Amino acid sequence: MDWLIGVVLVLVGAVIGFFVAKYVYLDSAKSSKDSQKEQTLKDVLVQQSFSHVAESRKVVAQLEQQCQVLNRNIDSYEKSLELLNSDAQGSNVSFFGEHASPFLQHKEQTVKRVKDSADVQPLDFSNQSSGLFSGTEGTTPEKQSK
């Protein structure tokens, strides 16, 4: 009987050892799975953060470009208002427009011709007696005498 008590105690110890080992191994496997999940989650969050920062930089660049365009438009509008204001104060209305007026102002002045009197006046063909357009073929125009 002593040996039977020894065998029963060994079996009970094996069963208890089995459940203790299973619980300990399950906890260690569970903790390693949890750490892997946490690491995977951290990696995903880091990747999402990098993509978010890259998209934010693109948006900032687009906003800066739009701000530059808007500043140029505002400057040109302000210049046009200043031109209108100066025209209204000077009551100088441009007849040709803003692009043609500077061209006309800086254009070279053409030299005026001096009228020379000719020594010989041209023949006057308006008279019917000249015969130029009379329709007769036999007549020739008279030569001009000097």
C-alpha cells in the first residue's frame, strides 16, 4: 500500500504540475503576443504619423503658393486703384489707354517736311483742250517748254 500512495502522489503531482506549467506558459505566450501587438500598433502609428506630416507639408506648400498669388493680385489691384486715384485727382483721362499712352509719349517725333517750291509746275490735264483723255489717237500731248 505504501507504493500505491506513492504512485497516487506522483500522479496528483503530475496533474498539478501540468496545469501550473500550462498556466505559466499561457501567461508568457499571452504577454509575448501582447508585446507583439503593441509593437505592431506602434509601427502603424509611426507610419501614419509620417504620412500625416508629409500630407501636412504638401498642404502648407499649397497654401503658401496660394498666398503668394493672392498677394500679387492684391498688389496689382492696389496699383490699379492708385492709378485711378491719380487720374481722378489730376483729371487726366487717357484717350489711348494705359498701354498706348507711354508708347506715344516716347515715340520719336517725325521731322516735318519743308515745302519747297518747284521750278516747273506740272501740266494741268483737267482742261479739255489738252487732248489727253479725248479719245483721239492721232493727237499727242504737247511738250512742256522750259
